[in-house]
Amino acid sequence: MPSVAEFSDRVWRIQQEWARERPDLDVSPQGVIGRLHRLAGFLDEELLLVYRKYDLGAGDFDVLATLRRAGSPFERTPGELAQHTMVTTGAMTKRIDRLERVGLVTRHASTTDGRGRVIALTEAGRELIDTAFTEHMANERRLLADLSTTEITQLESLLGRWLARFEEPVPGEPD
């Protein structure tokens, strides 16, 4: 495992400058937070390469993937979509409208709640998300290729534990 001094990246340079200017402060948290922040930006751009290929934004992809992983008949209520995605409820209607306009989803009345609506994948939507998701997984695998299996497992565990401190547990899932 390389020592922190071996990372002469922008974050390291910023830490060095702050250490010089404010030696009274421990700037070591920047090593983690700064790098995660920078990585998130790079990863977002790399993930968007696949989404854009299919004329999707990240939110569109997330909605289609959420419907697909619901299983047959590949539908959820708008509220369920908001709970199962990284899309806010405010943005959900806009996403659904767009996806419906391009023929990837449909809306219909709920069979269990006469007032409720259900969003469902169309056949075209299912085919698109199956193709896009396959490429998305290959892209994510590519992005992790420089890490060993052990490093990936360790990183996933560390990030999962840390994220659990911020997120509410998923109802029905073990803590």
C-alpha cells in the first residue's frame, strides 16, 4: 500500500499548502474527502459516457433500471420510484414525462388504488435498459480494473460502513 507521501496529486498539493499556511490545523481529512470528491466527479463523467450513448441522463437511467429490477411486470408507483432511485420526488415527474414522450415508459391506473398511477416499462424501454445496463456494468468493471479483488472488497466494505452512518436503513433490510 503506497504511503500518502507517494500521492503527489492535487489534493496532496493543497494539503501541503494548508499545512504550511495553517500548521495549527490537521488537514489530513482532506486526503480522504478531497480525493473522494474528485473521484466522484471523474466517475460521474465516465458513467455519463454510457448513458449519453443511449440518449439518457443519469436520472433517466436510474428510473429505467429501477423499473427493470422490479421484475415482471416492470412497474412501480411514482412514490416507489422516488424511494428506490437517486432521483428526488420533484425531479421524478419530469423524468417520467420525458421517458413517456420517447416511448420508454407508460402510465396507467393502479389496479390496487383507484386514485393511484403506475409507471411501467414499455418493451422498447426494457430492451434499452437491458442493453445499456450490460454496457454500464462493463464500464464500471473497467473503472475498477486498476484495483485488486481484495482492494475492491475492502473499499466496498469501508464505504458501505461509512455511508450507513449517513443513510437511513432500508426498511426490511438487515442493519
